[in-house]
Amino acid sequence: MEHPNLDYIDQLCGDDDTFKQKIISIIKKELPLEVAAYHKSIGDRDYKLAADCVHKLKHKISILSLDKSYEIAHKYEYQLLNFTPESEDEFESILQLMKVFVNGM
């Protein structure tokens, strides 16, 4: 499995450490909220809302340079919209990986 990293953020920010810290701060703040909203929507079996949550989380996945995980999330979003959440466990693994990484930043 691939591992999250800050390569994209480093490329985006260049030598601007203040900007980099702002982006990291936003990710640290938003990721737990977005994951909680996703879990609630799954618990409620509101697959349309879950798909919206996955769509938002795809941005964080991309920012953390998780290209393969992005493709899994994209597929899962489509599954949710079709009420066939077959990739739920795989997506949950991605979320756990991201949470551990972000908590260590």
C-alpha cells in the first residue's frame, strides 16, 4: 500500500513555510470532521451523503499524494451513488492511513 507524504504540499508551497503550515493546519482541522461526517452518513445508510463526503475526502487524498487511493475513492464514490458500497473496507483503510499520518504531522 502507498504511504501519504507532503510532496504535493512541498511542491505547491515551495519555500513558503508559513503557507505550508497553513495548509497542514487546515488538513489537521478538516480531516477529522470530514471523516466523522462520512462515518455518520454510512451509519445512517445515507449513501448519497456518504458519496458527497467521499468526494470531499478525495481532495485530501490527492493533497497527501495518494494516487492509487484516489482511484479507489473515486470508484467507491460511484458505488455509493449506485447503492453498492463494495469498497467500504478498502476506503476505511485509506482513512485510517490518512488519520495516522495527519496526527503525526
